[in-house]
Amino acid sequence: MENKIGNIKLDSRLILAPMAGVNTAAFRLLCRENGAGLVSTPMIHVRQVTSLESNIIERTAFLKDEKPISVQLVGADTDYAKQATLLLDEYADIFDINFGCPDKDVLGNKEGGFFSKHPEQMKKMISPVISNTNKPVTAKIRIGWDEKTVNVLESVKILQELGVDAIAIHGRTVKQGYSGKANWDLIKQAKEIVDIPIIGNGDVFKPGNAKAMIDQTKCDFAMIGRGSMGNPMLFKRCNHLLETGENLPETSKEERIENAKKFLDYYEKYENNRSFTESRQQVMWFMKEFDGASEYRKKLMNAKTFPELKDIIL
Ligand SMILES: Cc1cc2nc3c(=O)[nH]c(=O)nc-3n(C[C@H](O)[C@H](O)[C@H](O)COP(=O)(O)O)c2cc1C
């Protein structure tokens, strides 16, 4: 099978999930280098794109070496969606529309996960994007609003009809947030009823999970979110298992520290919106699952400057 979304060929079946507050340019680049076939921006509000003060395009710091990149839009306003598409078109390889965000404010604005209650309204956001770009357009949904309204099978049909090139399905309802287990069986059922690629999402923390998700659901791609935080090396280990059937050894302390250093280097070099606390948080995420990791985290907690961060992990 060719790993394609629209006309974009991916060199792996693994995709970095869009994550607000996590997917900095530095992190996205590290994920690509470690083998993610596609990286995603955090969700970008369509209104932000047109607002001059928000500077969102500059802050996203699109990099040549991270391509292909999927630009995720959230919102509910057709006109803003059109303008955002036109303004971001030169940066995006793929546009993705967020129909799953459970954030209170987002839901209050009838955006993101709100659409899981009203899948018939998804057209409002899909059509202006498709009509104003030649790039592939994808949608990211949850399996429904709550346990009583699990409508993923209806939603994927609507989205296919609207002309999207792929659908990412997080196997939880909006009301679930991150609790419980992702329902992979519904991802499998969705895959059976549409002809476009399905991107499975939810609970891939280890290489075995990625393989199991692909085997069990027959999804075309597996999307990884939380498992990659402080651990972009997970992409490499998942790819290895998918390609060879064998597990690489657990990620070593040395590899974690090497990647944390790279993260800081990239952050300093590329991030247009540098924040000390953000970079410290990200570096702390790398310091886990090895002997002495908590000592590193304690020291990092007390660091106050970029050079201090570097000294601690040298
Ligand atoms: C910190 C954080 C930020 C997130 N931000 C977004 C976002 O901007 N857009 C989106 O569609 N999903 C967002 N998500 C959801 C993830 O993309 C993904 O669907 C979810 O984490 C389930 O995948 P996982 O089990 O691999 O983490 C976010 C998740 C986390 C943990």
C-alpha cells in the first residue's frame, strides 16, 4: 500500500498528533527526524490567522526540514475559515480541521467537539477550506459527543461525502476527555465503511500499541499524541517494529539526553516565540524512565535561565 493522503506521500504510517502547548517547531522537527511521516501544528484558530496582533504564522515557525506538515484549523465561521486557508496555504502541505476539541471555551463557541453533536454542520468548516486550496484536506473527529450519541459512523460518511482526503479518529467521545480506553473497534468499523484513508488515534504509548492498532483496526495510519511527549524516539521504535517485526531495545538514558539537547538547540535556533518555561517543561518530559531521571527533573525545576537548562543536561 502507498502511504498517501491525497497527493502527499508519507515515508511512514505514523503521524504526530496536533497538540496545543506541545508541538513547537523544535519538537515537530525532532519527531520528523525520529521517523514521524507527518507532523501537525497545534490547533490554530481561524480568527487568529487573520488578526494582525496574534502573529500566529510567525509564531508557528514553519520549517523546511519538517515537511510534510499538516496545519490544523479550529473554528466555526465559514468566512474566517476561507481567509485562514488562503493565508496559510503557502505553509501547509495538508489542512486538517479540528472537530474533536473538548476545551470548555472551544465548545462554548460551538467549535471543535461541538460538531460531534451536529455532524451535519461540519460543512461550514470543510467547504471553505476545500474550495480555497489545492492541498489535501483532512478532518479529526472523536467517536461522538457522549456514550449516548456515538455517531462516528455517520460522521465519517458525511466527511467522505464532503470530499475530505482522510479522517483521523480519536476513539473517545468528547465528554470522555482522556478518560477510559480509546475504542479501537469503532475505528475498525469506520474503516470498513469509507474508501478514504483512516488515521487511528488513541492510546499508542509503545511500539506494540501502534502495531496492534494497525493490525486490529486496519487503519491506514496511526497517530501518536501523549506517547511522543518528551519521547519523539517512539516514532523510530514504532517504525522499526512495523518494518521488521522486531522490537528495538527500550530508549536509553543517553538517547533521551541526546534528544533533549537537540530539542534545546532547535528551540533556540528556530522558535520565534521562545518561552523559558515552555522549553523547561519540554526538557523535563524527556527526563523519565531511566535511573536518576527524577534528580534531573528536580534540578531542572530550579533552573532559571536557558544556559542553566543546558548545563544540567550536559
Ligand atoms: C497537551 C495536548 C494538547 C492537544 N491539543 C490538540 C489540538 O490542538 N488539536 C487536536 O485535534 N487534538 C489535540 N489533542 C488531542 C491529541 O491530538 C490526541 O487526539 C489525543 O491525545 C489522543 O491521542 P494519544 O492517546 O496518542 O495521546 C491534544 C492532546 C494533548 C495531550
